[in-house]
Amino acid sequence: MSTSSDLRTLVLHGLRLKGFGGAEAVAEAAGVAEGDAKSELDGLVGDGLATYREGRLSGFTLTPAGREEHARRLAAELEATGARDAIQAAYERFLGINGDLLGICTAWQLRDVGGESVINDHTDAAHDAAVIDQLAELDAKVQPICAELGAALDRFGAYGSRLGEALANVQAGDVDWFTKPMIASYHTVWFELHEDLLTTLGIERSSEAPA
């Protein structure tokens, strides 16, 4: 049975995944209402667990104490729920297909012309269609992993639908949803899921075992 995380843990986790961001971005990552995220973020600032920066780019970020509190809460959550084994197994399956997305994104950004790799200007419709088909095939592989994660912890539950929505947008012709940063593109959500798995399991990206 899936277990829900408390609001503070969700907002800490959302901010950890974003690194820096406003209430809207953190709310999306955390899967909570923006108003709830903003209230909790203000509370984190008051408790010394986050800071808020004004300026051209305004937003919140965790303090060192906030990162420690986040790690403590996630470790305690895994212990209390007994979800570690399920998350670890799903992570290992995810890692086995992670390199496929990197290859697909490279194929989207570059294409072969006369034996040379050139920037994909998206004038070759057949090439782009083939790459989008590859993305759809990969999505069919990751969706069961997302479902497995959501069954273990509720906070993983939205990844499948977010990836599916990005893919649907790409297939409908809005190709920004393939790799564009700053929106919930397929690559953005995939990277966030990867980071979520790493932080949940306490694995440093630099020490991650290759697939």
C-alpha cells in the first residue's frame, strides 16, 4: 500500500529537486497546491532551512541545515514505510534504460548527413518521426517503473502522467516538450525523476554505478 508524505517533507523535497525556484515550480515538483507550497516555504525560511532571494530571478533555495533536514526526513520515511527495497528495485530498472533517453535526446539534437553528425534543423520529417517513435517506445518501458514507484510512495505517483503528457505534446507537434529546459519537457521530468531516485536512496550522482 502506498504511503503519503507530510507537507513539509514534500516541499523540502520539491525544493531539493529544483535547487532554486519559486512557489509555483516547487509546488509542481512536490505535487501540492501552490498556496500550500508558498506557506510551507515561508515557514522553512523562518526556521532557517531555506532562504529567499529577490531580484531578476527570485526564488527559494535550501540552506545547509535544510539539506540535512531533507536527507534526515527521507531516510526516516524509507525506514518507517519499508519502501526502500521497492524504490531500490525500481531505481535499478530505471538505470537500465536511462542511457536510452540520452541517446534519443542526442538523436533529436543531431542527425547524420553524408556520414557527418550535424545539428538537427528539424527539416527531415522522417528522421524526427523516427526519433519520436523511439521516445514513445522508451515511455512504454518507463511507465511500469513509475507505477511501481507510485505504489511504494505517493510522491512518485505523478511522474508517469507528467512524462505521458510531455510525450503527447511532442506527438501532437509541440516539440518544445521533447528537451526544452524551464518547462516540464520529457527530458526535464526524466532528469527530475532520476534526481528524485538518487536523493531518496541517498546516492551521490558522481558515485552512481553505470548501467
